[in-house]
Amino acid sequence: MLEKYTYKDGVLKINCLNCIYGSSIEDFPECMADVLNKLIAVKDAKTIILSKEREYEYNFEQTQMLLEIAKIYERITRDLKLFSKKNLVTEKCDRCVSKRMDFLQNIILTKLRNDPVGAYVLLIRRIRHTKVMYERTKGICKECYEHYLNNTLLPLRDLLKETVLIKKSLEFLPGYKVGDRSVYRQFFIPSVRPNFTYTKYQATPPEKAELIDNYQIRDAKVEIYKIPNEVRILYHIIPIEFGLEEEEYALLDQAKRYMARHRPLEREEFASAEVRKSFYNIGLDMLRELSNSNIPEERLKIISNILVRYTAGIGILELILSDDNVQDVYVNSPPGSSPIYLYHGKYGECQTNITQTREDAELLATRLRLSSGRPLDEANPVLDAEISVPGGKARVCAIMQTLSPEGLGFALRRHREKPWTFPLFIFQKMINPLASGLLWFIIDGGRSMLVGGTRSSGKTSLLAAIISQIMKNKRIISVEDTLELPLTKFRELGFNVTRLKSRSVITMVETELPAEEALRVSLRLGDSCLIIGEVRSKEALALYEAMRIGAMANVVAGTIHGESAYGLFDRVVNDLGVPPTSFKATDLVIINNTLKSADGLHSFRRTVEFTEIRKHWKEDPSEERGFVNLLEYNAKKDELEPTTTLLAGESEIINSIAKNVKEWKGNWDAVWNNINLRANILDTIVKTAIATKKLDIMEANSVVLSNSMFHIFSEEVRKELGALDSKEIYNRWLTWFKKYVKEKR
């Protein structure tokens, strides 16, 4: 029997550790009966939790169905009118009292608590039988059967048939056998979680859900379901920790309780791969000792990884963030009230089978405070931070009271663990080879550019790809308020990178430098390529100052919100206070956008404009031909197309680059050939990756090496032939690339 229970804030939590039956309302009649007893005792509940090796949580709707039955049971047993002799038989007859009393005691005192559907079925059968007897008998017995029906059986039936549980069960009753628990499995589907985590997990997909995709990510399997009559897709994740054996659960729970006393507290430790590795090794040694060699070594390694995830990490969110298809993750307030939602690269917005509880939210908030060094409290109800986990990293915006009246909430913008590259964008059809080759040419030309677009349009990702095309002999300085760019990975690839972190315009932490001051500091750090994470506020003035005073000897690039070149101009000038003519310091504006399908159910990211900013205008560039498109998006063909301005060689930005290069000055064909050469190289990388199924050759390490070889071969050909022969450069590069791909495993 169930022994101990607690009731707090509407949550009825029952300890099932000493119960000889299973901890499942839908599977075990004894469990259902004891839960109903507890509901009668507490009078009201919003959630039921059965705690054993795992915790089974029944939500508000399921709890209310049981509470309704509990209230009927209490009502019947309290007033006892249905059990009174005068309701069972007439005054002239008492022969059937004992039989009728036995029947009522069975279905009410026993069946109603452990099998209410079975009790209802038995009652309906008894009503049917009593009606038949009423038709067959005469005199005193006929009156007695009618009295029994009208005063006991039918009132009891009317009570039960108004309950939600019985109403939902009606379609399953034809052919139903009393005692069959399958009907309860249709309505009672608990969220399951092991004892070592607070996260609620829906183990079973909804009825009639259609599986449309599945794949493996690190320590979890992902299943994608289409739900009938729903436009939102279900992202059903099955973590490895929810499939452990009972012995492994007990071992993990024991190890976690010990490790919890030794969690990392220093700020740097949360972002440190070394500390995670240290926790893994310590945990593995501890698990070996605790298991007494009863569990194989391979399983212990899996358990140790799980242990790290729930002690030094952020729990199941780590697995979601390791999915390359996930772009955004949303944890709404109040915690525990709704599942985690996410934006999937292929299926759009999805609902998950995971719900973060209040304890989860508090833990995540604490770790964000420690890792960022920024406050999150009622005086500072917003926190911008970044987190890195195995397989991914994310920018996090956390909110709490007083801004969020219902408590903590989080929005996580996921970034790839590895940097984006032009070949990856070509592979994803966000940009085509010609646009990539043109942008690469302009980057090498050291021009200033802004990447604009709507929210979640891929601005920061494209900025990271731009960095990957900068030659490694250039120094790079970045200024960001939230560290989203993968500069650590670029540093590992041999780039000369210095990173500056500025004050968030939202949190306004006084100990951090404002973005405009950080920008001015960057100008004192030597000749460098300047990368601005996002232009949000007053730093726009400093950025244009940097562009105008000569920082553009190398590429200057940043991101800003805006849906067109004019939208960027309007925002920079009218919202951020930059003088209109200062906008001329921008050479190129690249616009990304999130486009939707005709049915409204699908969306995809595309680069839709390359616009050069010309210099001969005074007030309004849109009216004075200051904006000239070089590439425009063709929706019918779903790709960028060159404009007549570009094809005719009338681009001022390209000509300004060419006039300073001996081999290109006055020779548009040579310039155009070089742009197409770069486009062909990037296109060849993508086609080779697809043909050989070696998709990793589109990653930054291969692309950066390819870029270096392109420049080396260009120098060799120029020295040997006295000109940049595009065909010869491509052939030499292709010979090297084929050998590289062949040797790459």
C-alpha cells in the first residue's frame, strides 16, 4: 500500500518506494484506489506525483478526472441515502435487500475507487437486468423493481455519467471487459522523470500521432510527429537517461546526491570544457566504486556523461541544444505550465515532450548569473548571457519578476558549435555560389558592410561565415555585448583574434564598458578587421567614425535589424542618430529574410539583396540613386540573380577595389573572371561534399584551408604568368582539393 504523501501548493506527491504494487494509476487498481483515498483526504489537488525510482506526474486535467470520482465517492458514502433500505426496496418487500446491498457495496466501496469505468459498466448491466425483471414480473415485485430503479440505480448512473472520465470512456465500452485497464491508458498518460532530475517528460506520443521523421543526436533519439488537427509539429526527444535500468537509476541518483555537494561555483567553471572533463573522470571513478563491478564499464561511461549533464551542465536542454536542426528554444513563464517550444530548421515551430519545472528554471537562472557575472533579480529583471554545451552554444535572454509577472522565462538562440561557412549556406540554399564569390571578393577588398534582416534571419551566422573568408594573415577584433560569434573556434584554426565584450543595452551592467567606448578601444588596438556583433544603439556613431577615419583599410562588418537597405538607413539615421552622409561609409548592405511558403506552415531563410551604397548623394539615397542593387532574389527560381548593373561592370564598390590592383584596373573581364573563379571553388566544395558524402569538407577547417590554398595558387600563377589566369588557378586548386578529399577520412 502507499504510505507517505505530501500536499503543497496543489501538488499531491505520494511516496511509492515501499509499495508492493507499481506506481501507475492507469495500470494498477490498488494504486488508483489509494490515490483516490489521498484525494479525499486533501479535498483538492491540481497535480498528482507518484514517486518511486522514477516520478510519474499526472497533470491538471488528469487529476481533475480522478478528483471528480473522489468527490462522488465521498458524497455517496457520507449521506448513505443510496444505501438506505427505503431506497432499495418497497415497504411491502424486503427479500432482495441483502443482494442489492451487496451489489452496491461492491461497486461503490470497492469498484468505484479502483475501477470507476468497470463500476459504471456493472451498474449499466444491473440497470438493464432490473428493467428486464420489471417487464417480466407483476404485483409487489414489479413495484419493487421500479422503486429500486428510480431511487437507487438511475440516480447513481446519473451521477457517474456526468463525470469527465465516464464521458470519455463511452466510446470504448462496446465489448469492454470489467477489469481491463487499457481504457485508462487512453486518458492517464503521466509525464515521467527519473528522481535525479526535475524535468517532466512525456514518454508516449499522443494517440493517432503520425511519425514523419526520426534521427539520432548525441545521447538522445528525436522523433518528429504530426498531430491530427494541429498545425504545430511535435518534437519528441527520448534521452538515454530515461531508458536506464532500475539499478542504473539508483546508482545515478546516489552519485548525483554526492556530486551535488561539490558543484562548480566559480564563474569560469560553467563554461569550461576542462571542468566538465574533470567532473566526468571523478564521476566515473565514483560510479565504479559504488557499482561494485555489477555494471559494465561502457554503461558506467554513459551514466557518467549523464551525471555531468545534471551536475556541471544544464540538464536535458543540453541535448536539445546539441541538435543542429534546432535554432531557437523557448521556456515560457510560469515554469512548469507549458512544454518547451522550439524552432526547427526543417519543421518550423514545434512543441516538445519536455516541460521544465520551477526548480529547473531556478537552477538555470543561477547558472546564468554565475557564468555571465551579471545580475538577475527584481531590480534587474533581464539577463543577456551565453552558454556553451557539447555540440552547441546559445545566446540566452532570461526574464523574471518584475518584468515577467508570472516568473522566470527563457529564450535561447542556438548557434552551431562549428562556424558557418559559405559552402554550408550554399548547401542550405540560403545563398548561391555567385553571391558567395562576390562577397568573398569584396571581403578581400577590405570594404565595410552591414548584414541586415529580420529577427532569426541568419545575420550572425552570415557574419561568422564572413569571418571564415578573411585571410588568416589579418588580425580580427570583435565587439559584442553577448558572445555569439564562434571566435574561439576561429582561434583554434589559427586566426589572430581579439574579442571585446561590451555592456548589454538591456541589462546595463555598470561594471562593463558601453559598446561605443569598446569600439573606440578597438581602434587603439592596432590595424585590424573590425567585427561588430550587432549595432543596437549609440555605438553606431562610433562605428561610422571608425569607418570614416580609416579603419576600413581592412574589412569592417556588423549586423543590424532592418528589412532593406533603406530600412537600415532609416534606422541608423533616424533611430540611432548617425548623420545621413556618414552612412556613405557603408559600402555594402546584405539583407537576409525569413520567407514563408504559400500555406503559411513553412519558412526558410534566404539572402535576398546585395545593395551597394554609392557616395554621390546628399540627403536621401533612395531618391538620389544612392542605393544600387547588385544581386536580387528571384522568388520563382528561389535564388539570387545578378542585376544589369553588376553584369555591365558598373558597380562602384567592385571598381573601387579593382582600380588599386594592377591586374584588374580597367579590365572588367579579369575582375568578373576572378569573382566567378571564387564562386566555382565554393560550388565545387559543395558538389564534392554531396557526391562523396563527406559533408565535413564544408566545415570551417576545410574551407579556411581551401581559401589559403586559393591565395597561394593565385600568387604562384601571378608570378609565373604575370597575370591572374583564373583557369590555371582553378586547375591547381582542384588538383590539390581532390587529393585533400581523398586523404580526408
